[in-house]
Amino acid sequence: MTDPDIPPERVVHQTTINNAPARKGGGTGLAFLVGGLLVAVVVIAWLVFAGGRAPVPETPDLNVDITVPTPRLPEVPDRPAPPELPRPSEPPQVAAPEPKA
């Protein structure tokens, strides 16, 4: 146990705090400004060289020939004539009954 009458040894703690200097954010704003100026120069150049309108593409040649030869069936031998079938018989004729007098 420690003796309460003896003063404790003196302990010195040292803490070093390094504060970085504050950074200025002017680089981002400058980048947006330069980008905006670049876009403005490109738009002005397009208006000057294109006359203010988009170039019209050349009209393609639409004259197309689509004629094709008429398809033909292959040459086949003639079919034989169908066989002669007997004619069906006539239905029976029943005499009509005579009226009774």
C-alpha cells in the first residue's frame, strides 16, 4: 500500500496538436469558370462556322431497281389422265299415285 503522507511523483504529460493551415477553395470555382468559358467559345465558334444552323445531310439516291425474274415451277412430266369412272345410276323414278275418284 501507498503511504498517504508521501506526495506522489510529479508526472508531466505533453500533448502536441498540429493544426493544418486552412485550405482555400478557389480551385473549384476557377475550374467552373474556365469550363463555362470553354463552352461559350465552342458555341460561338459553331454559330460562326455553321451559319447558326445545323448542316443539312446530303439526300441519298433513292432510285432503286427491284425487278426480279418471275419464278418458274420446275419442269415435270404431264400427269396421266384420270381413269374413266362409271357414271352414277339415275335415282329410281316412282310413279305418282293417281287420285281416287
